[in-house]
Amino acid sequence: MSKQSASNGYAEAFDTISRFLAEPPKDMPNELLNAFNLLGGNRFLSPRLFFETVEQAPVAISITDPTARILYANSAFEKLTGYPRDEVIGKNESMLSSKSTPAEVYQDLWQSIVAGKVWGGTLVNIRQDGQEYLAKLSISPVLNEEGRIAYFLGMHDDVTEIHALERRLSFQKTLTETTLNAAPMVVVVIDSDGTVLLENHAYKTLISDLGDDPARLFVEALHSQIGLDLPRVCHSGDGFTNVEVRLDATGTLAPRWFACSGVRINNLDEAARSYFNNRKEDGCCLLLLANEITESRNRINEARLNMIRANMAEQQMVQTMREAINASLFKLQAPLNIIRAAMNMSANGGSCAGMGPVLQQALETGEEAVESLHGSLPGPRIEPAALVNVNELLHEVLRLSTDSFLSAGIVIDWQASPVLGSINARPNALRGLFKYIIDNAIHSLKESGRDYREIRLETREEQGELLISIMDNGRGIAQNERLKVFEPFYCGWSRPREHAGMGLTMAQEVAIGHRGSIEIDQHFIGGCRVFVRLPVHGMGGEVP
């Protein structure tokens, strides 16, 4: 192309740009208006200044006639495509096509611009060296004075690297999600408000198993165990590893055990105002990993349960001996009192005169027997206090009573709180307390003669106390017996068991020793409900 023809082409381009800026299309993209912005307001500037602006624009700009023949290309066009402008002017824009763009994209492009609309999209182009690249393109029709399309103004930029980055991010996201979903452990990301931001399949399965929000349950359990406070995680930055927590699903006796680990991470803040804000405490969240250890914990608990069973059998035997000896001592007091009365009558010259030596010998013999019984009475055991989970203790007592439930056809309805904080208590003493109450419930159900027999247990925290409710649909306790059942040696059953009493005296002693209480719900109808209340914050005194 000669210099004269090139000069004529530039002049034609100047005129085109002038007309274009005088009346830009309504749907003109912002990037085009920015490239040809009227400097300093709406004043019309010379074509030469516009030409210099377009020449120095960082985006590739070209002007074609209605047949897509290139009339002008700026410097950025040369750099991007690798073609000198002398080689492209007069040729069709299709020379940049790599033939990888679907035909329907070109059809949409031409339908839009021929109709006088601005088209924007992405094409696969090819540089002079044969290298393909992604061109983000915007084409705007330029109308002449008659309102017909005279030229097309095109702008495009290389978005190959952005596309590659997006694909890598998409791949990383897919890979991360696939890996997380394939992981057997629970993985969940929680923000400082407790909202779940990301979870895997194991977490979703746990939702259906527990019938509750696992994230909330984990946070509550960790708060109870290690004092976890989500809002403070961002400031401290401290994580935790392998903290064992127990979750109790409503309606099932099988607890779930998890070893939990947590890591503090920064949340993604996409707001524009956060661009210069790098404060680490903002947008913090917790990555929580929970590995279920229920099976291994069950094996450990099974061995532990055998030890508890042996310990409670020994404890029961000792308690039975104490009851029997105390009952014998109580019964011996009556004849000894009669002997003392007879001796007083003999000393006063009554009808028993002369019987004094005999009565004295009988009294001494009886007192020796009482003293011997007192000496054989096993002393109370004082066990050290420890942190215990009441749900776990109740679950152990229920397992110890499994044979009794099965033989009596009793259904257990477990309505325990999914997360229950540990309390400072005497474990064996509390087990004994619950065992006495449950044993009485079993006996009540047997005497009721009902076809359907049920024991329901509920646990929850209420006003600084742990409230344990044990209900049965047995024969109940009459109003006039509700105080007597706590008396020593009182037995309210029509068919007494091997014990002299009902054991509730000892259960009450244990509750009082823990600064708690036992009460029978006088308003309950259709059986019996016993409330056991234990303080959440500590206990006092020695528990026998």
C-alpha cells in the first residue's frame, strides 16, 4: 500500500471517529467510551488528538467497513496480533480466526451488528506466529448521516491468561470438593457467627443421622470441653487437635464419638472496600475436622463397662449386706428394749422379781450381738470426684440393665440432650443412684401387668442444673407413699425383692451429697416420673 492510500485511509478513519463521538450508540460499552472519552468535558476535539489517543490506547482497536474489511488498526492491535498494520489494512477481520470458534457464535455476532446492536463476546483468534489466544471482543456499528451502517468499531483484548486462571481455579475447586466429599471424616467451615460456609458429604449425612445442626452441636460440645469461643478464634489464632466429643442422637441409645481438630483460617472477603484491608482478624472462620471414633470408643467402653459391672456388683453386694445388717440391728432393738423394761420391773419388785440375773445375762448377750453386728457392718466408701458426663453414666446403667429390660419386655425411649456438659461428681455413686431408680421402674412395670412397658429418660440443662427425668408407665406411687419410699427399709412392692427397702434412701443421700435432689412428680399420671437435679457448677461434701 502506498503512503498516499494509507494517508487517505487515516483521514477516513479520522472522519469515522469524529462522527462516532458526535453521536455514540445508546448501548455503547463503557470501555469504548473510555477509550474515546472527550477530554475535559463535551468539547469537540480535533481528529488528530483523537487519533493520537486511539494510537496510544492499551487495547487493540480496529475500524472496518460493513464487509469487515480492515480500514484502520492501532499500535496495540499490532502488538497483540503480531501483524504489522500494513499487512492487515485492506484485509478481512476473518484472517484472525483460528477456526476454533463455533459457527453459531459468528452467526450471533453478525446478526447483532447488522441489526445495529453492540456485540460483546469471546472468540478464539490466532496470531501471526500461529499461536492461538482468547480475544474478548466488543464490536459497535458506526452509522453515517443517513443512519446506515458505515463502519464497525472493534476493540479486543487478550484474556487467555485470565481464562487459564479461571480454569485452574475451577479445577482446584472441583478437586477440593471431590477430595472433601471422598474424605471419611466430617469437614466443615464455620464463620464466627456459626454459619456453615462449606461442608462435605460426611457432614450432610451426619445432619440426617442426628436430626439437628451438627456444626452447632460440635461448637457447643467444644465450648463445654475446651471453652471454644468462635468470635475469639480470630483474635487468638489458636487451634486444637484431637478433642474427643460425644453427641447423643435423640431417640437412639447409641452415642456418636468424634475426635475434633480445628484450624483458624481467613474468610474470603470479595467486597471492593476490602482491597486495601489486610487485617487478619476480619473475616475469620474455623475449619473443623471431626473424625468419628465411635467403634474404637465402643470397644474401650465395653472393657470399661465390664469393670463397672464388676464394681457395681461388689458395691451392690456391700450395700445389700449393709441393708440386711441394719435391718437386723433395727429388729434386735425391740427385744432388747423389752428386756430392759422387764429388768426395771424386777428392780421395782414387780412380777418379774428374781428374774434380774437372768434378764441381765440376756441383755448382755443381746448387746454383744448388736455390737458384733455393728462391727461387721461394712463402712461407706469415699470415692474421689471426677468430671463425668451424665448421659454417658445413664447409658452405662441402661446397658447394665439390658437383660432385665429384655426379660420384662420393656422399651427404652432415650430423649437425652445431644450435648451435655460434664460435671464434677462421684461416678460410682451416681451410677448407683440411677440404678436404684431404674430398678424400681422395672419392678413397677412388672407389677403393673401392662402389655406395653416403657421407660423414658430425658436429660437437659435448666437454670444452672442438670435435670434428669426418669419416667415409667408402671403402677405408679400412691400419694400417701411418696414420702415413705425414701424411708429406710420401706418396701412398697406387693412382691418384695431381695432388698429390705427400695434403695431410694441411699439414692437420696447420693443426690444430697452432690448438692442435688430427688423428687417424685406428683402431677404425673399413668405411671411415675422421678426428677433428679444436679448442679452444673461443682458439688460439695463426701459422697458415700
